[in-house]
Amino acid sequence: MDDVDQAPDVRVPGEFEAFYRADYGAVVALTLALTGSHAVAEDLAQEAFLRVHRDWQRVRDMNSPGAWVRRIAVNLCRSRFRRLRSEAAAFMRLTTVSTTHTRPPTEYDAFWAEVRKLPLRQKQAIALFYLDDMRVAEIAEVLDVAAGTVKALLHQGRDRLERQLKAQGWANELR
């Protein structure tokens, strides 16, 4: 088949593949920075490239297809974060349902009120660690983050909680 028989907008085979090979590592690094999970980063990067591939006839003529795939990747990360936040909020609503066998003792209500003031991921890690008695690895699985992230969340949450409790006048109870 010679070039005359080809459709006029068909380009050299392998054009997308070259683009993919050139930009894939950078897109994975971007999504890793945004998600903290290598597995999730690779999934999101692959999804971004899949979407670019589907629209390759249009995308290839853009000034910067690399910027376009990164925009898609960032949007996928944002969507994932929103979904996780919604799921976490639902989880927190479900775990605050008052039942006799799951509710912390009432003498700790003031303490847990302070825990609820922590940033979302910190309060989730604190609650899973202290209420559900989960190990760091189990919390990492529940929150879909690395174990090191859980350790950091617990450390940050405890520090912030200590400052909050001291500000409430609980300094002696903390010793």
C-alpha cells in the first residue's frame, strides 16, 4: 500500500507509542506526588494515557499533548480525592451512629470531640488506631496509603491533639 491510498490525516505508525514512552514516567511521577501511592499513580497515569489514545487524532495536533495528558492525570487525581473524601465522610457518619457496643464510653466524649477537629486523614488514622485497635499496616490498607503515611498521620494527629488539649486546660491529664 503506498501513501496515496492512506487516509489524509493518518500519521506515521508509532506516533502515539513514542509520545507514551516519552511522557509516561513523568506522568506517573506527577500522579505519585499527588496520591502518595505508586500503584494508584500507575493506574491513574494509564487511565490518562488511555483517554489521550482514544482522542489521539485530535490531541496529536495540540500545541502540547504532554500538557494535555498531565491535565487529564491531575483531574483524575482530583476526582479520586473527591471520591475518597466522600467515602471517608460516609464512613465517619456510619461510625458515629450511637450504639451500645460500638460507642466509646461517654467519659471520653470531650476527647473525641477534639479528635473530630483534626484534619480528616489524621482523625481517621487516630480513630482506627485507638478505637479499632488496628495496626499501622491495617490502617494503611483501609486508607489506601503507605504505612509511612499512616505513621506520619498518627504523629501529626497526636501532636495537634496534644496542642488542642493543652489549650483546653488538659495539661495535667496528658502526663
